[in-house]
Amino acid sequence: MHKRSTFWARTCFASMVLMLFSLFAFSQGKTISGKVTDANDKTAIPGVSIQVKGTSVGTITKADGSFSIQAPENATLIFSFVGYLPQELPASATAMNVKLAASVKSLQDVVVVGYGTQKRNEVTTSVATVKAENFNQGGSRSPMDLIQGKVAGLSVTRTQGNNPNSGASIQIRGISSVSGDMNPLIVIDGIPGGNLDLLQQDDIATFDVLKDGSAAAIYGTRGNNGVILITTKKGKAGDPQYTYSTYLQREAVARRPAILGVADYIKVAGEGNNQGADVDMYDMLLDKNNLSHYHNFAASGGTANSNYRASLYYNDANGIALQNGRTQYGGRVNVNQTGLQGMLTMQFNLAGNFNKANLNGGNSGGGDNKAGNAGADFEQAVQRNPTAPVIGPDGKYIETNGFNNYNPLARLQQELYDRDQKTYSGDARITLEPIRDLKFSAFGAIVRDEYTDRQYKKKDSRSSLLSYQGGGYAYKANSAALDKTFEATVDYTKTVNSDHTFNVLGGYSYQYSTLEKYAMDNNGFLTDAFEDWNIGAGNALNDPKLPRPSQSSNKIDNTLIAFFGRINYNYKQKYMLQAILRHEGSSRFGANNKWGNFPAISAGWVISKESFMQDITVINNLKLRAGYGITGNQGIPSYQSLLTLGTGGAYLQYGKWIQTYGPNKNPNPDLRWEKKKEFNAGIDFSLLQNRIGGSVDVYSRRTKDLLFNYTAQLPSNILDNIFTNVGEISNNGVEIVINTVPVKTKEFTWNSDLTFNSQRNKMVSFSNQIFKATEQFYGDLPSPGNLGSAIRVVEGGPLGTFFGYRYAGLTDDGKWQFYKKDGTIGGVKEVNADDKAVIGNGIPKYMASWNNTFRYKNFDLSIFFRGKFGFDILNLQDMYFGNQAWKPNNMLASAIGKNAKLNDDPQFSDYYLEKGDFVKLDNITLGYNFQLKTKYIRNLRVYASGRNIATISNYSGLDPELQDTALDSGIDGRGFYPRTRSYTIGLNLGF
């Protein structure tokens, strides 16, 4: 014991001596002062970051460009500023005058690549970066709205338009699963699976999108669908600064459905259905006084060793529908601290969001939504008898008796559906650099997301009268999700002979997630006074004639553990090589396949640096890169590999009712992750003094071991189906990005950016030696008619294929005629399933966007177009509402227009398929920057913005932009949320 104590005492003493010696050596420095100016116009540049290389000691330039910094002998100073090329200069003199050159499309820009960063010219994979200055302008309902159309291969679609309570559908490079998660992994400031509710548009610095397998392999079982890395704004050294951003926004309907007016309705439906009123229900459901407003106040400042950024926000978003809003407030804090002579850094972030949503209007949908299907109210607005009064002489709401009818205004007044949600996150990162270029880092994060739903249906509501004998109905639900993350990394960079640079990263990752839910309901309330706040007062607890009250609760959890590594090699900034390996285990998979390996390799060659390219002055940069990577998908429900128990019926035994239990799932110890193998090749280029630049990527990906439910053999299985790995999907595509500066003068600049991508997919197989399936169906069509599914997927065929009858005309009396398999023609009763054929496809083959930004003196104008092409739309509104057989419900004008001769029930065929190609003038923003001669205001910008201004398309429906990221893409349903144009005026103020 004595010897061991002596050993530790000597070790500690030696460590203290070394530390004191290091501190003394660093203190033997000198003070260096100087000024930083623009190399072109010689003007001073304030805010330039100056850092002693290899440490975190630094400062920034003052308003006149001057600086002063303490540095040791033989030190190197790094000068960097946004929009300029960085410089490294030896601190050989006590006075320095530094000139920085502007960068047009700087190859030195930092790109976040997962567990680290790289310079743009060193990236060997397919990574797209969108910075704050390039975000879509105006108000955004989701952070993903900011980059809609900005990244080739990234599809961002708001299937419910600008509904403040709906999210965006996100997909990178097409569909890659049939049962697993299809969304990319979201990583916010290093937190995998970050919650988008914690982000506001003015708190985001950059989006980095990892598109190919060689880039996403570092995230293993969650990288199949790509990765979106979101970096928030951080504190930086300098005098205290404040920014305030605000906007006001109004929504206006972009296109109304052409509904029959009273006169035309009576002609079709007959005088017997005339109830004497003239009601425009669609108009009555609109909140024409909607106004959204947003406020964000941020403060930042500090020194090079200790700095911060904190922001507070309030966002009151109101949609175009009545009772359809979301109010949220919260904040975000970032603190950065550097000590131990630059060897130790700590960064922590705290974020919170508190929001209250009115989900009653617009039928926002959702897993716990008992207020109606998505868009159901506006479906009623189309089909409701326009002559039916809304309220009768007795003051009660009037319900009509047509198929699938209810009074949507009555529902809004007699029901409530609110959600109260709280989301928090906290994370901290500590990094130790004991010697130059060797860094040890530990990162921990906690994210908590919880909400409470409350619903109540009054006694006189239609639902209560039909289902609960005129008693009220109450429902409450709670949900709480918790994610805990811990990650540790070691990063070492070594340069040999100034030519060979190595970077080695090794790490460990642990994430544990839980989700707890509880719900209860009751009915038969004799008074509406309590609403849902006295749920035990409902008579259904004691009255067996009423539907039984219910309670439910559940908890699920999931654990991910991984070890990962990455090696980067760079030779003279000319040849680059990267290799990645992630070894990861997930509790969701079977006992025989808990762990898997996800490797990747990529390489880059900067051709423009070769000697034979030096005389080709038109080319500034030309880089070839290629990569291959394997990623996984563990986005399935937990416990699918296990034998689990479920409840059965209750049986009377010995005078007591006994609950029974039994297996509800076959075990599958061989269940494993879906695995995607992807090859990507790309070219990055810059021409004509960086006036033209861009990239071209070509990729081929195959996702194997698709997870799906298959029929299981009995015996030896317990049940007749099993969740297992069988199928395979392929995706191939091309992505093109072109950035140009057509005009650049002292007072006028025009930037033009174009993105384009094409994609093709195929269901390679559904079967293997054990499990067989030849086809799968998606997109079930609504009643009436029992019309089946609209989409069929077969082995060897593309996804999203419409499969139905081929229209051959109408008989003289208006009955359907369809082509049969043998080429003959028959009516509805003369065709069968064998006569169906491939009639279209609902997944776009091409997407493109074109952004133009003009700057003249203090004015700026941006005009943004985007479009999708090569797909079909099944117009269900025309199929049902455009048919006179829909009476006595109201109809669309097409019922007496192009469909006037039709005298038959709705049938699914290519008659209702339309080309969905469209181009949208998606954003126009005009701004002005005031140049105020005051020391109190740094900048002041005002702007006006319009979104979804115009749509060019031959589609006859309301909007051709539909859900296109799922297996039932391209179906324009009967229910809808009105698509709107958004008009915004805003202010950005810095002081």
C-alpha cells in the first residue's frame, strides 16, 4: 500500500511540475497588434477572428479593424472571417498589417460530416450544405421549410399545406423501405434523433445533408435514409450584440374547389332536395382574419475564451381554417468556455419549447386524433347540400342525411381538441487537447418530449347523439418520450513533411430511448360543465347500455450501442481517402443478429491541381470523388423479434370474470436490420474565376433484407404470420447542382442557382426460399363501392404503380366501358381483376429548382421556382364529387361539365389519372438594408415575402404537390386542407 501511494504521489508531483512549466513557457510570449483590411478596397474589417494556432486563445478585430493579442514565441496566428479566405501567418513581428481576400465560393468552408467537420475541398462523399443566408425567406411552419427545394435529391413536402399543426414529409433519394422508417436521421448539434420543435428559423446556422452511403455509414443502423445535420448558431467573441427578428404573416386560399352553386345543384339533385337556404360552407370554414406573428430576440458576446448566445422566441401561428392554430414560446442558450491555456473546452446547450395547439379545425390528423380524419371538414364543405341551413329556427345545428355527412361548423362548436406540449433538451461537450492535434471528447444529451391531449364532445353534438345516447364524451391522453445519449471520441490529426495529413477518429456511442403513453375515455356525461376535467362523472361507468369506458397504457424502450472509427488521408490537398467502420447493436433485433458492421470507403482526386491542368485557366477547381457505403435501418417498433403476450377475452370462471392472455406475435431470433449498399460517384467543379460552379452525382443503391409481414407455417409457428427479412429495393439517380454569378459589379450582383435530380426505383424481390409474395397493394380507396386498392407493387416493377382498369368510353346511357385483357371492351359487370393493367405511377421521376438573387445597392430580390415532373395523380375528388351519382350530396362543377354524360357509380380507372407535372413560383422576397449612421444599430433590414405565389400545371385538382414519399404516393384524397399563398412582412434588427 505504501509503495502504491508513493508511486501516485510522484506521478502527481511530476504532472504538476510539467503543467507549471507549460504555463510558464506560454506566458513568455509577446503582445502583437495590428490591423486587418480588405485586400481589394483596403477597408477595415471588424469582427475578424484571430486565434493562436493549436490553442483556443484568440481575439477579434475592433470596428476599425485593429487588434491586440498575446502570443508565445514562434506562434502562428490564424485570421478568419465569413466571406474571406483564412490566412495563417507567423507571429514574427509585434506589428502586423493583414489583408484578407474575399472568397466567392470558398473551398475552405467547413462542412459538418458527423462527429466532426471537414473543409469543403477535402470532402470525398456526397454532402450538401445550406447556410442561413440561403434559406427560403418568409415565415416557416417547419425548420425543413427553410431548405425546401435547396438540395438536389431531398424531397420536402407539406401534404397539408401551411397547416400549423402538421409536419413536413422528408425523404432523401427516394423510397428505401416498405415497413421500416423512411425518414432521414435528424441530428441537432450532435444529438441523434433531435426534435425539430426545438428549432426556430433564426436560431439555425446551417443544414448539412449526408446523402450517400459512404457519408451516412458513420451513423450505422440509422443511416439508410440519409442524415440531416443541423447546427444552431453559437456564441462568438466580441462586444455584446443583440438581434431582433419579427414578421407578420397572412394566409389566403390559392385555389378553391369548383363546387356547384344552389341553382346548378337543384338542377342536378332535383327540387325535392331544396331546403331553401344558400350556404357556402367552404367559405364559412375559412378564418379570413388569420394572422400569424413571430418574434425572436437573441443576445451574444464574450471573449475568445468564454462566450455565449441566448435567444427567446414567441410564435403565434394561425392557419386558414377555423380553430386551427399553434402558439409556442421558448428559448435556447449556448455557452462556450475555454481554459487550461486552450487545452480544455466546454460547450453546453439548453433548449425548451412550450406550445399549445388547437387541433380541432382542419382535422390535423395524428395517431391519437379522435376528432376526425385529416381534411374531413373540407370534404364536408364540398359535398354538403348548399341549400341546407346551418342552424334551424330553434337555434340548433342542422345535420343533413346524405352519405357520410355531418355539419362541420356544428362539430367545431360542439367539440374541442387541444394539445399541450413541452419539449426540452440539454447537452454538454467537454474536449481535452493535452497535446497539439490530439483531442478527447465526451458528449452527453437528454431530450424530453411530453404532451397532453384533451378532447370533449358536448351532449348535443352529432357524435354524442349517435353513439352515446345524448351524453357527453371525454378523452385524455398523455405521452412522454425520453432520449438519453452519451458519446465519447478520440480525434488525432498528424501532418508529415507538409504533404501527408492523417486524421483518425475513434468513438463510442450509447443511446437509450423510452416512450410512455396513457389514455382514458368516458361518456354519458349529463352536463357539459366539467368538459374533460371530471372524467369519472360519466354515466358509462355504471350504465351497461352505454359504450364501455376505456383505459390504456404502455411503455416501450430501445437501446443502441456502437463503436465507430474513421480515417482520413490527404496528400497535398490533391488526393484524399476516407474509410469508416461502425459496429453497432440494437435491442430491436433478434438474439442471433443484435450486432452488425457498417463499413464505407471513399476517395477524392483534385484534378485541377495536377501539372497538366495548370495552363487551363478556365478551370479553377475540378475534383472527382467516389464512395461506397453500407448503412442500416432499425426504424421498426420495438420487441418485433420477441414472443409477446396480449390480452384475449374475459371468461366467467368460479363466479368471476377472468382476463385471459396469449401470444400475439411469433418470435424471430433471426430478425435483423434492413441493409442498404450504395455506390456514389461525383464531380465538383468551379470555372471562370469561380463564376460558375457546382457538382454532378450519380448513385446506385440496393436495400436488402426488407422487413415485412409474411404468412408463417402452422405448425411450427404459433401464429399464421411473422415479421421477417426478405425483399430488396433498388434506387438509381442523378443529381446536378449549378451555381453561377452571371453579373457582378460594384453596385449590382446576380446569383443564379439550379438543382436537378432524377430517380428510378424498382422492387427487385418480395420472396426468398422460405417466404413467398408476388405482389403487394397500397392506397385503399374509400367507400362507397368497395373499389379495392389503387396501387400494386410487383417483383421487378417500380414502386408507386397505379393498377386499374383502362377507360374505353361510355355507353349511350352513360355507363362505364373498359378494355379487357384480350383487347375487347366490357362494362363494369363484364370485367374482373384479370383485366386490370399498369396505368400510371405516382412517384415523381424528376425534381428541379431555380433560385435567382439580385442585389442592387441596398436592395435585394430573390425569386425561387421549383417543380416535380414525370408522375401521375389519381384525382379522387373528381372521381367521387365529380359524379352525379353523388347526389343528394353536392358535387363539383365537373359533374355537369366534362363528366356530364356519366351515369354510373364511381369506378377506379385511368379516366381519373392526370399528369401531375408542375412548376411553382414558390417564393418572392424583396428586402431593403438601411445604412444608419448610429453607433446603436448595426443593421436594419425590412422585407416583404410571398410563398406559393403561382402554380403552372395541367392538373385539374386543387394542388398537384401531394404526398410523394410513401408507397401510396400520388393519390389526391377526398379530404384536404386548403393550400394557401402566404404573405409576409418582416424586420431584422441588430444593435
